[in-house]
Amino acid sequence: MHLSGLRVRDFRNLAHVDLALGPRATVITGANGQGKTNLLEALYVLATLKPLRASRLAELVRFGSTLARAEGRFTLQGAERLIAVEIEKGERRAFVDGKAAPSLEAYFGGVSVVTFTPDDLALVKAGPEARRRFLDRAVFNRYPAYLAESRAYGKALRSRNKLLREHAPPALVAAFDGPLAQAGARVWVRRRALLAELAPRAARAFGEISAGAAAESPLALEYKVAGRPELGGGDEAAQANALGALLAERLGRDRERGFTSVGPHADDLELRHGERLARAYASQGQQRALVLALKLGEIDHLAEALGRPPLLLLDDVSSELDPEKNAHLMRTLRSRAGQALLTTTDPRLVAEGAGDDAVYVSIRGGALVQSLGER
């Protein structure tokens, strides 16, 4: 997979940006608040159809404009494709080679992207929602159909919650348990399959980052089901039955509270540092090593599973890591194939990872104002 060019129009503070990317690394420099992260988010939306930071799609349209657009020219398995996404009135439209995408599968067609932002460094101490979001993004990269599958679960969940808030009769609420359990089981299957592939690679990356210390306190990942942390896996039908039983068991409590208390939307990804729960016991340095290992593990996992490396988006992460971990990250980037876009206020922090063939550009006030050429 190769991205040769990115065009952005009226996206956040970006009025008109045309960016030619380097073969390996493209470094976006500039002061804070000038649009570096917005450029990465435009590319993320293009690659995933989901915002990176915004809670609503309407937030992505530049103030004073009615429509935002991002388009990228990709080469996938030797064939060139132009994919684009438009956002207008809080809705998005996807295009492939100038025509409306007939399906999500046709739109994505092998595009995968891994992001690493300063917010990710708080993943260990953050609430379960942040870890679920990390896991779901990783699942989507591996299984693009997961976008539609997770939407199906969200739609069923909203319907059941609406009935609970309206104090609908128990029999009416229970009628929605079957569809919700089936959709939830599919989410469980996808998440667990991804975790089985990711966990050993993340543990290996953590061992490399932590050297000898990881032998005594390795990284372990475990999926925890809300309300039944001990609940095992099984095939999809068994998991649907298990979730259906949980929903029935908690119906009375859910009617009192007005929301569904069990299901994939309430689960957690447990990170352990040795025998200890990382959220409770890991130091700040250990937390950052754990998150870095998760990201590097995801990169390696996608490269092995899909046969091609993902596009990497790193948003000013080097300024948040200590010199040792940043050096490890930069060395890892140079040792992997594939492209990366890195934002930074100080190009010296990413020079080792970017390499001599990197393309450097500067952004100010939402516009590319200077090309620093190749270094």
C-alpha cells in the first residue's frame, strides 16, 4: 500500500491543502494549533470513515463552509485507486474513483492505518471506553467488515435503551434481547480473535522496549466481560446465548436504571504488568512502555496478517516520550517497511525515524507554507 497524494478542502482549519507524500516518511512541522493534527485527522477519516478526535462529523467542516472533503491517491497491489470522503450536514459520502462507493468493502479495499497520539499514552490509566476504542480500531484494521458489524450492535443497543428509558413493558424490552445478543456476539468474536493475534506481538514488543525488566514483569492482555469477568469464549452461537442470558438476568436492574448494563459496550481490555494490574500499579514510564508496545504490536500484526504494512500516523508523540523510548520508536520505524506521517514541533525529535529520504513540509494557519525538501 502506498499513498502518493492527499488533497484536503475545508476540513477543520484546513482550507486548501495538497500534499505530495514521501516514499517512506513525511514530516509535518509547525507550531501548536496550526493544523498538523487536523491534517492527520483528515487522512484518518479518509482511511476509516470515522473521526479521530471529533465526537460529531459536523465538527470536521471548516467554520463558514458547508462541505469538507478529503481524497487520497493510493496504490494497492499494483493498482491505483482514488478514494474520497465528503462531510456535509453531519453526514458522510464515500467515493471510489469518482463514483459513490457501492459498499464499505469496495471503499476500503486494503487500506489500513495505525495512529499514535499523545492521548493514547493515557490508555492504561484511562477508563474502559478508551481501551475499547483502541481495541475496536485495531479490529477494524484487521477486519474492515467490523465497521458495519459494530454499527449493527450500536443500533440494537440504542433501541433497547430507548425502551428502557420509556419504561416499556418487560416483554417488549426482552423482544430486543435476541437481536442485541446476536450482534453483540459478533463483536465479542471479532474482539477476541484480534486480541489473540495482537497479544503475543505486543508482549514481544514490550520485551524489546523494557529489555531485561520484561522477563520478570511481561505484558499480558485479557478481555473482560462486564458483569461476568470470568465468562469464556466459545463459538459465536454460544456467546450469543451467554449474552442473551446476561441480558435476561439483568433486565430488572436495567429497567430501574434506564440503560443496558451488560454487553460489549461495557467491557474492558485488562492490561497486566507481570501479575499486577497495570492501571493500578504501573509507573508512568511503565505505562508508556505498555502503550508503545501495543502500537508496535499492532503494526507488526497487520504487516503479518495482511501481507502489507499499515500507513502510520504519529501525532507529536516524540515530544511526550522519554529519549530512550522515543529512540526505540524511531529505530522501529526505520526497520519497518511502509509509509509514515509524523507531526512535530521539533524535526530533530523524529530525524532518526524519518531517515535521509524523508519529505519535510511546514504548516501555518492551516496552509502548507514551506517545503523543506528532502533530507
